[in-house]
Amino acid sequence: MSQPGRSFASSPHLSGPLTLVGRLVQERIAHDLAGQGISYAQAVVLVRLWRRGGEMPQTEMIQSLALSRASGTLVLNELSQRGLIERRPDEVDARRLVVQLTPAGHQLEPSVLEVFERVESVIRTQLDDEDVANTFRVLLAMLEAMQRDRGA
């Protein structure tokens, strides 16, 4: 944390390394998925759906990925055009849409998750189990703070 009277430029800060790590992770995953014709953004949507049993409300999906409505809709349109997801009205509230994996979307799970696993192993190379647990806890706290600040 910056001390009073010290500038951002002269103080250690977390945003720089976080941004670089995030960019490099996305770049590596995108590179490794290019052969499958899937972008990083599309892969993240698919992973979220696989972890949620294959479906979730569209609004929740977009919010959970910290995307604008326009960007989220664009990614979902791309996945829909490729036949990997479908959108249907919510059974309880027909004004809401639910995003659902298609059989083709389910089939991609092993190969896409393999890419994420390879990148995860690189990230963990210099970390022991305690480091991983602490890092995860700290990153979640940072994420929560940023989400609260975004909503303010």
C-alpha cells in the first residue's frame, strides 16, 4: 500500500503484475485454443457453463465474467452461431434468457480444459500448496473489492 506522500510511481503496486499475468495467461490460452477455433472469451463462457451443469441465465453469465452487455452478447452470439450454445426463454420468467450448452459444446470440454490445465500448471510451477491457497484467497479478496468498487 502506498504511504502518504509517496506517489504511485515510486511505490510497489499490485496492479502492474496482476495486469501482466492476466494478459499473459489470456494470450497463452488463446494461442493454445486457436487450433480449435475458439477465442479466450468463448472458452471462458464454456468453462463457466461446464462448471454450472451446462446452463445459466444469460444476465448472470455476462455479469459473472465482468463483461459489458454488448461484449457478452457478442461472445454468446459467436458461440450460438458455432452451434456450441443455445439461448432459450427462462421457464419461470420468459423475459429472461438462459444460456445452455449443446451436445457440440459438451464435446469440447476435455480438449479445452486440457489447455487451461497446462496453463495452470505453468502458473503453479514456483508455488507450493500453501502459496496456492494463500494466492487464491488474496486474489478472491481483490476480485471482491474490485466488484464492489465497480458497483459503487
